[in-house]
Amino acid sequence: MNMLNKQTLTIATALILSVAAVHIALAKKPAAGGGNHMQRGIELAQQKHFDAAAAEFTKAIEANPKDPRGYANRGTAYRQAARAAVAAGDSEGASTRYQAALADFSKYVEVAPKDASGYVERGETQVELKQYDPALADLNKALELKPDDLTANKFRGFAELGLSQWDKAVADFTAVIQKKPDDLQSYDRRALAYRGMKNYDAAIADYTFLLSKNPNDMEALTKRGYTYSLALQYENAIPDYEAALKINPQDNDTSQRLQYAQSMLAKKNASPPPATSPTPSPTPEKPGLISLMNPLYIGIGIVALIIIAVVVRLLTRGKPEETSSRIR
């Protein structure tokens, strides 16, 4: 399943990993009837035994089906298990767990419809599955309930990127950055949105900020180099690609992009060929007598000769012939 590829896993990896335990943390205070299972599930999840954690959360839910934390925690465990399956190349296992997570977050919304977190969690899961339209609906609802929810802002930005709503994505990532200026991933995603808008200068500024924090950020180097190329600034793209290749000389994509930038820069700097002087046209020769003797002229000449001959004949007709004095 192409929607469960590694790109899906990495679309928001840094944020996903930081918030994955949000709802697991909600259950640290034991609840009546299922508190022990809830706590045991939390411990297993922290040890990355996600399927076993889900089993413990199932027991907690059976003991207290009205507690939204059980669904939130089990949904989070299923989602973490799905990510692990994606990383392992197990698409079928990932799909099964993602669907289980969606079902749990939907139950969370049903049990606690005024809790913004349920919509955020379901929207986050839909983003990972590239189901951007329903994700956008959930994240909009979450922000109606809790306008200052930065997680909802951020994942809505991801959904907007998926829908090519570049200007809206820029607005959401900017809102996150304003409140969390150290959120480096939001700079990266905002740069992508700027690039979609063909605002290359703004995108380059975001990548430059990332590189000011980590000059060896190979991903930021290659992305900035690519953005420079899109802006036809090949002379700036080349140093970024070269710096990235120093970090990873085996990166074939970057190597090819470097070669392309170098060839385009060479064409850009090439002197235009000297203008060729026009070849002088030969001076036309004066027409010779023979060339003037076209058929028309010849015909006229013949007719004139005939007329002259006729006139001469008429003038001489009837004149007595001179007699010879000789005796024959």
C-alpha cells in the first residue's frame, strides 16, 4: 500500500514522536476498575512493546468503557505499532493497526465530543494515512474547541500541504513558529509551502535559519540547493550540493543535481556566439547581347526582314531587264 510507505512515516516524525505519549500520560493516575491495566499499558508502551500495551489498554477499557483515556491510550499504542510496522516494511500489519487506531480515536470523540484532543489524534492519524480532507475537518474542529492548540495547528498545516493549500499551510506553520520559535520542523515545512507558492526567497530564508542551527544538516542543504536551482541561482545551489556531498559522498540524487546545476551555470555564463557578418550578395552583371536576344526579339527581327524583302520585290517588279550587247 503506497499510503503506508516511509514517506508517510516521516512526514511529521519529529512532532509525532514528541506527542505520541500525550494520551498515555493522561492515564498515569490509576482509574477505578482498570487502573492497574492502564498503568501496565503505559509501562509497556514506554518500552515500545506497543501491541502488548494495546492488550493491557483493552482490559482497562473492558473494566471502564466510559473512560476516554482507555481509547486514547490504546489508539496511540496502535498508531505507534503501525509506525513500527511501516519501518519494517510490513504494509499489511501497518494498515490493520492504523485502522484500529482510527476506530479508537473515533470512540474517544464519541465518549468525549467536547475534548479537542480526540479530534487532534484522529486528524494526526488521518494525515499519516494521507487522508487529508477528513484530517482537515477534524483539525478544524479541534481548533474550534481549543484555538490555541499548537499541535492542531501543526497537523492542519501538514494536511494543507497534502492538499497543496500553500498559503494556508504557511499561516499555520507561522502560528506555531510565533509561539514556539525553536520548532525547527515548522521552519522546514513552511519552507516547502513557500516553495509551492514559488516564493523562493522566503523558502531559502527558512532553510538558512535551519542551517544556522545546524550547518551540517544535509537535508536542509540539499533542499536549499534545490530551491536555489528553482530560482535559477545555480551559483548558490552548487556550494550547497557540494557541502551535502562532503557529508554523504554516496548520495546519488544530490550528485545528479550538482551536475545539473553546474551544466546550467555553464550555459548561463557562456559568451554568446559572435554575430556572423552577412555574406555580400554578388554585384549583378550587365546583361550581354546574347542574353537580350530572347525569342520575342528574334521573332520581331524575322518579321522585319520579311517585310523589307517584300517591299524590295514590289519596287523592282516590272522593270525591263538590261539586254546584253553580246551577239549570241
